[in-house]
Amino acid sequence: MVRTSVGAADFQFDRDTPAFANQTVFEYHEGHPSLRKPSTVRRDAYKRHCFVLCRTAVQFKKFARFDPRSAPLDDTLLAARIRAVTHREPWADPLPEDQRITFPGYKDLREMSKARRELVQLNIGHGWPSYFRISNARMVFQQSAGYQENTHAHLNAALARGQLFVGFLTTYPRLSINHSVLVYKRKPFSPNPGVERYLVYDPNHTESPRELTWSPRDRAFSYQKDWDFVGGYVRVYQVYGKWLQ
């Protein structure tokens, strides 16, 4: 098989990410979590799917193609094709263009997931298995700055190869963030000398990319402040880069 690469530089936020957001389990006040009041829980809440949405974005980028000139599929056929994409191993090599699973009627994942939101949500996978991933144990046993330096090196190497990098962000044992994001681009300029900046797709934020940074002086990653995170230090662990990761 002819190997193809999906360049991280070719990833476009407004084209290659789902149109709907992951909804948080907790309420947040200035980035600090608290238990939700029953009155604030939506019946149609799509929550605990940050890992699933990041994985789905990678899988569609590697294994799918879109044909906006043809008629859309009915629900049964579309559901089957979505599952055919999301059942593929996300760390596998990208498929050549002529072997990809075709989605007629839409120009990209963003448009399809907006038009057929519920169908996409029902067929990309459950969120609860992400709580039982074997690789989650790293947040307890591998917390050193040296491990984070290795993760930073793997991140840069992946982007240099034209690959995408899904990261698990945590501040364990604190609960300020336990979340997954997709890193797709290193920004060429940083106002702080030595600090490296990365653009990420954050499933909680469909409106625009977020920013992850690396400080060689602190040997640590930091994540952008927003309504759902107080901002600052996080540990990053790669997921979906290989089997059992």
C-alpha cells in the first residue's frame, strides 16, 4: 500500500473538527469546578466525550473523504459509514485518497456534524470507556519534569512528521482539569523568548482554537485560561499514538 501523510499543517480547525461541543460534567466559576445543580443539567447534554471527539477528528482526517456534489446518505447508510471510520485504529497510517470512506453531500466534517448532529453523536462512540483507559495510570506514576520533556519532544517530532497529537491534560490529584485536546500546529512566533506555542482543538470550544505552551525553563506545559480552566500548569500525556496508549 502506498503510504500517505496527513500533514498537521493541513489540519484546519473550521473544516476538520466536529461542530458540536463536549459539555462538562462540572460547573465552572472563573475556571474552578464545582458540582452542577440539577436545574443546570440539560437533558440532551453531550458530556464525557472529549477523548471521543479528539479521536474522531483524527480518524476522519486519516480515513474519510467528502463529496459535496453528491446527495447525502440516509440515516442508516450514514451511520454505517461513520462507524466504519471510527472503528479504525487512530494510530494507523492514513488511507490513500482513493481508498477512503466517502461521505457524500457535505464538504467536510464540520458541515456534516452540524447538519446531522445527533446521528454523528450516536455513532462515534461512548464516552465512559475513556475513564478506564490503562494509560490513564500515567498521571499517578509518571509525573516528573523529565517525562514531560520527553512528551514535548514526541509532540514536536509528531508535528514535524505531519502527524496529529492527542494529549491528555491533567493536574491530578487536583480536579481543575482532566481533559483531552488535539494538538495540530506549532505557532511560528512567541512573544516570550524560548516559550513554544501550539494550536489545539479543544472539544469544549468549537468556536476557535485554544493554545498550549511549553516552557523549557520550567520544563512544563501550560494551558490557556478560559471559563472551564483557571489557566496555567498542566501535565500532558499522549494518547492514541499507539496501541494501549
